[in-house]
Amino acid sequence: MINFTLSSQAPAGRRLRSRLGITHSFSTILFFALSAVYFEILFKIFCGVPIFHMGTLIMMLVSVTLGGIIWFLSMLTKSAVANRIIGAVLLTAFSVPYLVEYFVYKAFKVFYDVNTLVGGAGDTLGGFGEDIKRLVLCFDGISKILLYLLPAILLLAIGPMLGLCRPLKISKRILGFCFSLEVYIVAVTLIACTAEFRKIHKDEYNFQTAVETFGFVHGVCLDMTLGDSGLENADFDNIPSMSDIQITPTGDSEDTSESTDAESDTPEIEEPPEIPHITNRNKPFPTGENAVDIDFSALSGNSAQTKLNAYVASLSPSNKNAYTGLFKGKNLIFISAEAFSHKAIDPELTPTLYRLATKGINFTDYYQPASAGTTGGEYQNIFGFLPMAGGKSFKNTAKQYNYYTMGSQLDRLGYYGKAYHNNDYKYYDRHLTHTNLGYSDGYMGYGNGMEKYVTKRWPQSDLEMIAGTLPEYIDKQPFNIYYMSVSGHGVYSRVGNSMSKKNWDKVAHLEGSEAVKGYYASQIELDLALEHLVAELENAGIADDTVICISSDHFPYGLEDAELAELYGSKPATTLERDTSRLILWCGELEKYDPIVVSSPTFSLDILPTLSNLFGTEFDSRLMVGRDVFSDAPALVFNTAYEWKTDYGTYAGGKFTPASEDIELPEDYVKNIKAIVSNKILFCKNAPANDYYGYLFKK
């Protein structure tokens, strides 16, 4: 047995190395390599990511490379003491990004790419400083920090005994550095030789999957090379559209081959009930395509714009339908509700949310993909794109031509418009982005007017915001209003959350954890705001002429994993399950009729084309990533991890699960849908990056 007795005496270190049969130079590079592997393993354990899987070898090879680089930089002087100090400083410095990402994951339950971290760092430190302190300055946070500092501490404590960081000739240092690079080349070669790795490494890159597969360091390296510039020069796949994919039912029929009925090859999917014959529909339903007259082949532009033109021209527009113009001329109030969940809808706790969600138009299979926090979800709601530039996605729109936002579309029809937020008006640069959404009267937040209505506390009250601002526009019909709420923000406790504290008496009787009860209490404030809003609309006699649309910005990531499982009733098995939510689309006049039920899969990218169709605006469905849910366009939900869901099944975790055994899918169904999703994600990335709407419509 080897006795690892701590000692600062060099002879003991020589005896130990002699027993192990290694040189001091090898022991030094081994120490740094193992330290880098240690960082990755700790990170995976802390974040609950499986350690052993297909990408573990890649993670270890990349870690060895990182260790070699730290070793090389730690051997620059002729003093072993100085080299150990440099090495300890470098180990500490390299541990910081791991710790930052861990605390981000602890707070938001997703990994934040470099764009999101850099773009939102100042806002997060300023706006959520107290929450960050609670995360870091507790036993859990301090213990994680100490574990990451352990290699640096060991280097200084036992480094002299092991002879670590003793000076080497430059030739040996270069040789060790080259060896580290060769290890990285081996890792890249293994990736290139593995089909699944190749997709994650480039064509289907997203930061979350890259970190889970290849480790944090390589995920960051990929993000710095792909995340910002990314795939602008990639080509769209030439594949059939979803409507061209033939789906056939299975059964015991003796003879189906001779059927000439086109409907016989299509399974029955539940359709919404017939549209009610409300006031503004005393005329024939519109027909034709939702498309504008643009000859994409005749347009000139740069390489990326030309590829975008060819892709859009290859798509089939969806058709106008019985719901086209249903809300034409009506008012619109659109709310991005902070951390709203379908689980917050309760007939007793949140009766107005329950009323709005169960009357009007019901979306029973709705998703809000979470990838860039609040700003990412808000971006999806407003622009109908996934935030492929992370936290910069929304910020980039400040300089873009936002032609198809509902603010711009209804502004062109003469609507009065304004955007509101009850937190700091400059947070996430909203003073720049939200003044460019097309609302005629701009944007108000706390600091440029909202302080007249909202009490300064954390989080601020949605009730106070809506009660204060409603008189500004209620007599300016038709109006088009946007709210970004904040009452539902975590952390959910009576100590750190003013809304949870305010409404605690309404949830105190519930069973369960304090955090989940605090979450319900925070959502009660949104319900109170909606109760006031609907009552005032009814008192003014305009509820029948007003549409309220509510979508979450993300799942309730302020809850810990166990608390989220408590809220949901079980632990979400996939990211899609975690991102399950509810879209509310209500109009007072619809309450006179049976609810319209949309049971096919829908998600936040469908909001923009659906509202465009319902309000009868002129839009081109080919230029929108989502679909008008009332059109003939097939259902397709997807996220930045290239997971997806259709009426016929779900693809998640690299596995496709059919929705029913009674449907026979084409052999290449999964392959084709994956390619369609890749094309749509490529469009989400390239259209904003090239200000595509400005290119098409600004002139």
C-alpha cells in the first residue's frame, strides 16, 4: 500500500514518485489533466447530467487538452514556487466559468450560452443581486466553490512534496503542449467519425446538448465558433413539405389498395367545432392563400438572403379558412406572463385564469420552449422565432425592421398601440427593443412612467400595472396593447417574494412545499390583474370587442427540480414535457358559444401566424416559422435541441415515440420531419441575422 502522507520535504516526494514509477514532469501534467477532468465531472454531478454516456470519452479527451494548456502556461518561469502559484491562479480562473454556469443552471434550469451570459450579465447582477447572493452565500453554494478550489489548494499544499511545476526545458514544454493538441485532434476525429456527434457538433448544434454531450469546455468552444456566426452559409435541405408526407391508417380491412377516396389515407384528427356566427361574420368566409405577391426568384441579395429566398419560395402557403378575420377590427391585449404554467389554472385559486382558459379558444397541447430565459420566451411570443442568438436575439431586434410583429401589423391598420412592463424599463435593453416593436405610442416601464402606478418592491404587482395603465388606452379603440408581466417571478418564498407574501393567506391551506405554495400565490396576482381587466372591459361595454392572448415566457424555473415535479405531479421525462404550458386566447363574445378546442400540438411560434389570421392582416405564411393553427398546415412543435412533436408522434432524447399504433408512418417519416425542423431552425437563425423582413419590405 502506498502511504500518501502529506509532507513538504522533497525527499518524500521523490520516494513517492519512485514508488509510482513516474517523473516529476509527468506527475505535473497528470495533475493538471486530472484537475480538468475533475472540473467536468463535478459540473455534471452538480447539474444532474449523466456522467457516463457516448460523449464521456470526448469530454475526457478535451479535458486532458485543457489540462495540458494550463500545465504549459504554469511552466513559464524558472522557479517551481512561482510556477505553482501561476498554476493555482489558472486553476482558480478556469473554475470560475464552471461555477458561473452552475449557478445559472441552478437558477434557470437551462445552460446559458455565451451570448446569453454576456448579454444579460449586467441586468442579472443588477436586478437579481439578492437572489444571486442567496444562491451563492449558502452552504450549498459555498461547498460547491470550495470543491472547485480544491485542485488549486492541493497544488499549493502538496505540490512541493510531489515536485510539481519544477522548471523544464522549453523543448519539453513544447513537446507536452503538442501532445495536448494531439489529444484534442483525436477527440475531433472521433466526433467526425460518429454520425450522432457530427450532428450535434455542427448541423444540429445547440449549447444545451453540446454541454451535456461533450462537456462544458467543448460546449463553450463550439458556442464561440457556431453560436454567433453559426450556419448563415449553410444550405437548406431539399425535402418534401409536411403536407406532402402521406400518412396511412393501419387496420384489418381486406382491401384498401383500390380506394380512390383521398380522405381514406388520412387518419381522423380531432377538429375544432364549427365557428360561431358572431357579429362580424355575416359574410362569406375568405378563401385563397395567406401569401403576398413577391417573386422571390427575381430578388437580388447577399448569399444568405438568396438562400432564404429560395427556401421560402419552395414552401407552400397555408390557406385562409373559416377563422380568417374572426377578430378583425377588435382590440388586442397580449400578455407575456412571467413563469406562467398550466398548473396555475384553478377554478378556486385563479378563477379568472380558469374562465379565460376554458372559454373562448382552448389550446390543450401547448408548449413554450425554454432556451434563453425570459427574454427568449418573450422573443418567441412576439417574433415567432426561436432565439438562436441566445440572449442577444431580442436585443438585436432594436436595429431590425420588425415588419411582422402584431405591433407593426395592427399599427398599419390604424390601431393605437403601446407596450408595458412593470420592472425596470431598461432591463434587457427593453428601452431600445420595445420602442421598435411597432406600437404607435412606444413603451413604458418602471423608470419612464410606470413608477406612477407600481409600488417599488420585488417582484412588482401585475394588478397595479394593469389597473394603472388601463385608463390610458381603454377609450382609444381599436387598441393594441402588450404587457410583459413580472409578478410570477421566482424565488417563491414569503421572505424574498413580495407577491408570494401578499397572497399567502389564499394558499396557506394547501398541502405541499412552501415554494410551490409561493408559486401559486405569485400567480394569484396575475389572476387578480386579469379579474380587474375583464371587469373594466365589461363595464366599458367592450369585452365582446376585445381579445386577450396570454402565453408564458418559460416554465417555472424558480422551482427546484423536486418542487417542479411536485407542481407537475411527476418529474418531466423530457424537455418537451417540462415546457408544457397553456395558451389562453379569449374574447368576450366567444363566451356565448361552446369553447373552440385546439387539441393538436401548438407552441409559442404559432401565436404570430394564428393572431395574424384571426385579425385578418395581410401576411405571408411562408415567412413565419410557426403555423396558423386553424389552417391546413400540419402541426409541428420543436425546440432548439431539435426535439419535436407532431400529431403522429414525438422525437425526444434521440428516440421517436409514435402517438398511436393505428397509424402507419412512411419509412422516412422521422428523417423528413427532422430535416424540416432543421430547415426551420436555420431560418430562425438566418432571417433575423440578415434583417430579412427589412430586406423584403423596407423599400
